[in-house]
Amino acid sequence: MFYHLLYPLSDWFPLFNLFKYITFRTFYGSLMAFLLVYFLMPPFINYMKKKQFGQIVREEGPVHHKVKTGTPTMGGVIIIIAVTLSILLWCNLSNPFVWLSLFALLGFGAIGFVDDYLKIKRGKNLGLKAREKLLYQIILSSLFYVFLFKLVGLNTTLNLPFFKKIVIDLGILYLFFTIIVLLGSSNAVNLTDGLDGLAIVPFVVVAGVYLVFAYASGHYKFANYLFIPYIPYAGELAVVCGILGGAGLGFLWYNSHPAEIFMGDVGSLGLGGIMGAIAIMVKQELMLLVAGAVFVAEALSVILQVGYFKLTGGKRIFKMAPLHHHFELLGWKENKVVVRFWIISVLCGIIALSTLKIR
């Protein structure tokens, strides 16, 4: 909104020319998102405590997690509000990618909100059934595909990291690939969100990585120099990524150990959904496997554990899945698990950025 209201006034007030620049709007959009979360979260925490809307810890989880029972949840509501307001104020609203980002954030966040609300009302983690949640996610992912490829006109090619000219056109199969990316990213963040601060820092790292990719992809000279696809609308996604990073840091202020609030499914599904959507829009879908390696490892640990358990009639690969619980049961303190996962996430982010030159 600032772009549309203030930039046209730059002929009379040269200072307003700053609103033309993606970098300026990225910096101040991220700052606004951080401040919104920082100031809105305390009254939200108090409200959730008053209503006794607290986290319900799984019975099969680690015993020492029982102390987290009753900690306010659904902090993702504030994250989504802060991100949405910041995007509406700092982004170029004529850019279709901005609206598609909001569609993914609000759509997947809505599924998580319903799931969280039902868990709180019904108790005993009785939220949406797995097949219901999966169906809603598939519908949203399919709509995202239609809007992006049929209305915006983005191509259906797949670019491989580390390679300059290997491009695969998936055609109609890109619909199924889109569903896989969005379901995978949203549910992977959801599975990772099991310890204080564990999910939000890797998310901020991924947002930072895609900020760079979005900015480079939307700049014709940078894209050609780095051998990445040039996507005219993609530059504005750098502002969106900056806002996501700022909101994530604001949430970490209250989610760091010992957590005062959890993001809930509304936050993890919403953030995971927009993360996958941005990866698709900048044509760096497979880069999620590198930049978001922590999320991938967490999701794979669950898939492998469940599959192996069924195939062997009760045997396990890990002491407990997702992966962070395995390390807890090995004797690692919660903080140690979290910080070491953060370190791995930062290193994976660096590797992801290095692929801009390793092609």
C-alpha cells in the first residue's frame, strides 16, 4: 500500500522515491513484522491463558515434555496477522505473486487453525482427522497450481540445483509435483515444531535463502549471470521473505526456551505452505531439500519409522520420531538438540546459497 500511495508522490517529495526499491521495502517490512509480533504476542498470550487454551502434549511423547502441558498455543495466529499486514503495507499489490503468497499462508493457516481449535475444544489431540487435513491441503495445492500456471502463466519446468542447463518440463505432472511440494513443506514444518524454538529458526534461514533467490530471479542481469530462471514478478517475493523472517524472529523472542507460547498447527502449516509456494514461484523447488534439510530430515524420520515399524511388525529405526525426540532419548538436553539443529540449518542455508555459483 505504501508503494502505491507514497511512491507516486516522489516527484514532489524525493524521499518517497525510496518506496520504489525492493531492498528498502524488504528492510522496513521485516522490521514492521518483527515489531508487530513483539508487541501483539504478550496480550495474545495473556488472552490464551485466560481462556485456558493450552498445548496438549501427546501421551506417547517424551515424559519430560509433560511440563509443557497448558502452555498457550496458536501463536501462529499473531505471526499470520503480522505477516499479512506487513505484506499489504510494504509490497507492490499489483504483483500476482504477492497475492499467491497470501493465499498459501492464509489457506494452509486456516486448516491449521481449525485443527488447533478442535484439539482445544475436544481435548486429547482430537483435531481434524489425518485424511480430512490431507484432503483440504490437496484442494488448496491444486487451486494454487491453477492460479499460478493457468492464470499467471508460469511455465512447468523444473530446474536442478548445481547444474546450469538441465531443465525438465513436467507438463501436467507439475500439478502433482506442486501438491507434493506444498504438502511436504507444510507438514515437514509441522513435524519439526516439537521443541522450543526448533522450527522457527530453520524457517527464518530458509526465508533468508529464498529472499536472495527471489531478488536474483527477478533481476534480469543477475539471473542471466547466475544461470537461474529470470522471473519478472519474483523480485517482489524478496519483500515477502524479509517480512517472514522478521515475523519469525519476533516469534522466537517468546518461543525460545522455556517457551511462553507455541505456534500451533495454524503457524506451522501456514508458514510451511508459504515456504513451499515461494519455492515454486521462484522455480527453486528442489532447493528446499538443501535449504530446508532440517525439515526434510524430520519428515523422513517419521516416514521411515512408520514404514519400518509396519514392515517388521513392531521394530523401530529411531528411539522415537520425529528425529528431535530420538536425540532427546539419547540423553541430549532440549536446548542442545535445538541449537545443534539451528547450526545445521545455517550450514545448509550457506550450501544452498553457494549453488548460485556452483552451476
